[in-house]
Amino acid sequence: MPLPSDLLHSGPTRLRALQPEDVNHMAAWENDPTHWQVTGTVAPYSRQALEALCSGHQDLYTAGQLRWIIEEEGCAVGAVDLYEFQARDQRAGIGILVQPDARGRGIAGRALEIALRHAECALLLHSVHAEVHADHPGSIALFEAAGFQEVGRYSDWTRTTEGWKDVVLFQRMMLTSP
């Protein structure tokens, strides 16, 4: 069965590969310390490292990760990552970031829908999982609305400046599984 031509689009939202001109966006997102609690980052990325990321081809099977830029009406507003990709077990983790001035407009939901459609139709994944801080109700609602089920919880999993935080584990089984 051929892949749909609109695989990476949903309304005004589209996912696209990283481009060299994304360096400034990536620097702003990756080097924002308020995101580090969620991403596990402990130090800023150098511009050189981000330029290499944005200009290089990402091979999912080699890197185990695939990153897209979220565009809304042609403007970069965030990123989606498939990570911990396991070809043999047909699974991957998923993470999403939408910049603050673009939140609350349904962009994250559409971007997640697009990424999941790609995971199912193009990558033939059996399962996708996400880890969400328990004190992020918007992220929890996003994944629940996309059909993810809570399958567990890590207690006191992430140490932050406010103390320890629980992480909720979500999983979504894909429909087209051989």
C-alpha cells in the first residue's frame, strides 16, 4: 500500500527535516534551561554541534533518533523527536516541544498526530512510548487525547531545582502491526 501524499501534514501544521537555517531555533530551544528538566540536558549545546545536527542527514537506523521541525503556516514553532528507536522490536519513544508563544492552538496535537501516522505507516512501529513529568497536566492531556495509555510511573525520578518529580509512562499500541 503506498504512503499517503499528506503523510507529514495536518491542516496548517507540517513536520519537516532539520535544515541548516534551523540552527537559531534549535539553539533557543535546546539551550533554554527551563527545558532541561524535561530533556535531561545539563549543559548548553555549542553552535558548532547544533550546526552539525541541522546540516547532517539523520539515519534513524544508525542514530536511533529522528527529529522533525514543526512548522505552522510556514513558521518553525517546535520539534518532535522519535528516540530510542528499536527496529527489531518495532518501537520508539516520542517527545515534543512547542515554543511558548505557539502553545494553546492545537499545534502539539496535530504534530503528534502526524508523527504517529508516520511511525505507523512509514516505519511500521508496533508501539510508541512517552515519559511525561507528572506535574505537566497539558502534556498528560496531549498524550491521553492521542490514545496513549498510562502504563506506569517512576517515583522521584527526576531531580529538579524544586525537588524530585515523578514521571508518568505512556504507551500507544499502533493499529497496523504484522
